[in-house]
Amino acid sequence: MIEVTHLTKHYGTATAVDDLSSAVRPGIVTRFLGPNGAGKSTTMRMILGLDRPSSGTAAVNGRKLAAQGPGRRGLHGSGFVTPDERDGPDR
């Protein structure tokens, strides 16, 4: 199960994710859609523990990955391709 509760991320004065709460249950196909700049990648990075939220929590199977120490963050066995990487190095 993936759970986000009051998840918020600020970059200076810009807000990338604003008070997002949701749950994704195992075995359920779930879409994560939105226009460019809606905060999809930022949300995924916080769920995977690659970025720390400004406030709120994100957990995978009850494990808050962003709370782990440096070098320990990230979900073992997970992968994430950033928007800049999706077309390969020669795009």
C-alpha cells in the first residue's frame, strides 16, 4: 500500500505539491495523471524517498522512506525515470 498524507513540497516560494492525501491499494490499477508541472514527478520522488517533503508523509507498506538516513533512502527494487531521462541520452 502506498499512502501519502498532507504531502507538500516547496522549492523556495514555489509550491510543487500542495497538501496531497491519497492511498493506493495493492492489486488495484491506479493512474497518476496531470498536466506538465502538476507535481507528479515530485510526488513520486517523495514516495520513493529520493526527495524529502516540506511537510506531510509518504509511506510504502508503512515504511516512511524519506525519514531514512542518507545513503539508506530509496525503495529497494524500485525504479524511477525522471522526465529528462525517459527519451535516453541522445534525445
